[in-house]
Amino acid sequence: EVPFSNLSYYATDPRGGAALANSWRVTSDVIEARTYRFAYRVGSELATWAGAGAYNDPDMLLGSSPGAARTLSPAQSRTQFNLWAILMAPLLLGADLTALTGFDLHTYSNEEVLAVSQDPLC
């Protein structure tokens, strides 16, 4: 039996993943630092199933802007963004875009990191 926190079977099951969609969840919700580290570990183990039109989704980016229901420290937030870019994961931000701090805006607009995530060769 697969634990609920690990949804990696979506990527590896021939009936799921790329056979049905362009992206699929591979972990349960990321709610704090421990769960984003787990999500990265699962996502990195599924790299062979990811590519153009087939993306492992380890959940939303949390950000560090105050006022959101769930946040990370600025360093954790930036680390999560960089890790998600390496995984070629969907870069979905779970925060109020009108309330982002300058730090988060700087993080999420980093062109070098976005270029890694959006590699046209993949």
C-alpha cells in the first residue's frame, strides 16, 4: 500500500502520469519545511518520468510573504523555488500575488532560475 504522503505511483503507473495528463501530483500538500524537503526527495526520484509535456508536481510554492495561510522562511522559500525549478515542476505560487514582499518578487522573477525550469530542450 502506498502512503498518502507519497503519490509517486501517478508518475510510474502506465495508466497514469503522461498517459492521462501533462502534470500530476507526486506528494500530498506541502505545508512547511519538512514536507517540502520530502516532496523534493520524491520528485527527484521520479526525474526519469518527467520531460516535455510530462511534469511531476510536488505541490505549490509557499513563499515567505506574511499573511498567507502557510509560509516558509525567506531562505526556505528561495530554496524551494530553486529545487522546484531543477525538478521542472509546475511553478504555482500559493500566495496572494498582491501581497508579495520584495524578497518573494525577486525570488520568483529570477530569470536564471526560470530558464532552468523552462528549458526548451525538455
